[in-house]
Amino acid sequence: MPLFDYRCRACGHTFEALVRNDIQPDACEQCHAKDLERLPSAVAVTSKEKLQAAADSKRHKAAAIGRQETMAEQREIEHHRKEDH
Ligand SMILES: [Zn+2]
């Protein structure tokens, strides 16, 4: 559900509003003026979500590349650990 930041041009009050089915708040929740401005912060949220999704898919891809690599890596780590002691 998209969450947008709005700023009232009349009183400067900023608030977050859920936009469902394209129904946007039409009045400031504080002074009820209908001069609202949608703030671009929602874009930042969206790109953050995209980054998160990209990180998730990268993690999934790494897991899909194969356990063999991971196991070889772990064996190497074990090996180094033994050498250290
Ligand atoms: Zn207001």
C-alpha cells in the first residue's frame, strides 16, 4: 500500500497518508485546507524498497549458484583456521 507524505501549503503541516485505490487525502488533517503538496519522499521509500529487493535477489542468486562453492569456501576457511593455530 503506497504511503505518501503530504505537506499543507496553508499551515506547513506535514503528514503521511495511505493512498488506497488512488484516493488521496484532499484536506490537511490539521487545518483542513485543501492546498496539499505531495512530497517526493515517497520516491525515496520506493527506491529503498527496490534496493532491498535487489539485495534479496542477489542473496537468492548466491544461494542458487550452488552449495559446492559455499562448501569449498567453508573448507578453505576451516583450513586457514587450522593453520592459524
Ligand atoms: Zn494545514
